[in-house]
Amino acid sequence: MTSADSNTPAAAPAAGIERFSPLHQAHVDAGASFTDFAGWQMPVRYSSDLAEHHAVRNQAGLFDLSHMAEILVDGPDAATYLDYALAGKLSVIELWQAKYSLLLAENGGIIDDLVVYRLDETRFLVVANAGNRFAAFDALLARAVDFDVAVLDQSDDYALIAVQGPNALAILDATAGVTDLGADLHFMKYYRITDGSFRGHPLLVARTGYTGEDGFELYLAADQARELWHALLSAGADQGLVLAGLASRDTLRLEAGMPLYGHELTLTTFPAQAGLGKVVNLKKENDFVGRAASEAGPEAGASVLVGLIAAGKRAGRAEYAIFRSLDAEAPDGVITSGALSPTLGYPIAMAYVTPDLARLGTEVYVDVRGTRLPATVTSLPFYKRVE
């Protein structure tokens, strides 16, 4: 794969310019409906949100995630640099291991949440959210000044395809052209990655995902994506594999209690508020960006993230207000993500509420289009697969 020159800022596309996945024509051919996501035209659904959601929970779904950002960190100081640049301790992860981490601002807010893969002693792949590609890359680049390391934005070179669901392993096993894997997928642990090839071209296979199910994310050159896409569909034809869009991915990750940047995570959110305090490693010997603010923590009384469940079929949605009583005048919280859970059959939501309302079992009221409906604070996740 090619890449831009090391430590060179990536140019953000001009406002209003649409971007298309290397699999765009395959989505058009499959009859997908599209939505704008961080400037990308991405499939939101192919058939129905419910059918795609249930397929992932019970068989398997195929997702195009090529809008995600891939940033390579390479050089003698790579591990030490990442310990400084990110909130976690990346130097301790093993070869071919992945770790979830946070890119913090100096004030302790979250620039992005990331997955970092260690590909070699001195080489790491950092995967950032599509909407934060340039903010994340710029921050990582600025933090590399005092380190012997190259930071390269390779996002335009990669395609990313995910196979998620109980049948994902069997499908990948049967996919023609996937060979030379460095690890046996049957024994590869969650949050691990291995290399291999697809029809002679480099391939990375990670046992990671954003659905709450077992599954794999496959990284390869953009010009090879369509061949792999169709090979996976062929292999999954008798395994219940369906094409799945961003709408089902959103309800799947919500059920799994996984935060979404721009909803549960923002530049004004401290990790501790979002239940991610353990991701910030304050035991690291070295300094890191955002350390002082993280040690100080959020202001007293700052809202905290909770799960909410309710009866009936009327679900609270993002930005719906939360009240402590039916007659309270001012809201005490806000929903960040909410839906009628396809798997559970009742409304669920993630929300920020004042600390005194965060105790499990507390009843609150959600303003659903002018009607205050009761909801109960619960722990996250709402759904967890049976191993």
C-alpha cells in the first residue's frame, strides 16, 4: 500500500465534497439506501433495519467500514510516543494485539476514541473515527515532534470490511482467496489481529467489531475491496450472511453499550463521565497529553453516563430531555442515543444524568414528544452475547 509522506498533514476535503467508498458501486448494485456520514455516502440499509440487525445477532452481517481512518505509526520511538500521545499504555501490548484507547485534549476532553493494533515492535496501526480523521491525525502529528517516529495517514489506501455475527468465523473460513494467515482464527482471541493475504495481496484480519457479536474486521488495499466483498458474500450464502448498513450497526452497538463519538463522547466529555476512567492509565510513569486534567477530574456534579430502559414501544431519542419527576421544571439529563431495541423488544437509551440520579434502579422521566414517560436507570451493556 502506498501512503503520504511521513509527518505530513493530510488535506481535508473541501466542504460539500462527497466521498465514496471503494465499494460504492457494489452498494448501488445491491439497492442500498445511502446517508451522509462525515462527508461519506455510506449505505444506511439494504432491506430493513430490523432484518439486518437480527441477521447479525443470529447469523452474520457484512458491513462496509471504509470510511474509517487508518493512521500508521512507525519508528524506533513508536511505543514510547503512543504512551505520550494517548491515554492508555500502548507500549505494554503484545505483538498482534489490539487495545482500545482515547486521544485526549489538554483539558481532558476526548478528541477521539481509537483502536490501536501492534503490528511489530515499532509499528502500530491506529484506527480513528471517520468524522475525526483530520482532528485525530493533526493531534497525533503535533505530538510526534520530539520522537523518532513517522505518523502517516493511510486512510485513502485502505478499505475496511467487517463480518459480524455468530457465523462470522465459518464464513471467513470458507472465503476463497484468504490464505497465509499468521494465526489460526479458531484460536485467535478477541482484540487480536493477524496478517495474511487475499489473492496474493496483503490482508490484515482483526477479531474486533462494534456490534457486541463475535466477528472480524478486514483491512486491505482499496482496489482489492470489491473482490473480497463478493468472495465473502459467496462464502456466506449458506450461512445467513446479509448486507448490513449503518442503521443496524447503530442499534447493535447501542444494545452492546458501546459509545459513539459525537453522542456519548465529545471534546467536552471527560472519560470518567462516560464510564471510561479505566482507559486513562494514570499509573503510567510518563507524562501524556491530558494527564493533569484527568487527574483533576471533571467538575463536582458533572453528569455521568447511564443506561435507561423503559416499558412500551415509544423510545427516547438523542437530545430528548430527562426529568427527575413528572412536574420538574428543569431537565436533569439528556439522552445521547436511544432506540426500541430489536433484540430485547423494549426501549433502551444511553444518557447523561446528574450524579444523584445515576444509582441503579432510579426512576426518571423522558420527554418523548411532549409526554413524560418513565424510565429506569440500569447498567450497561443492555445486551451481552453468550460465549
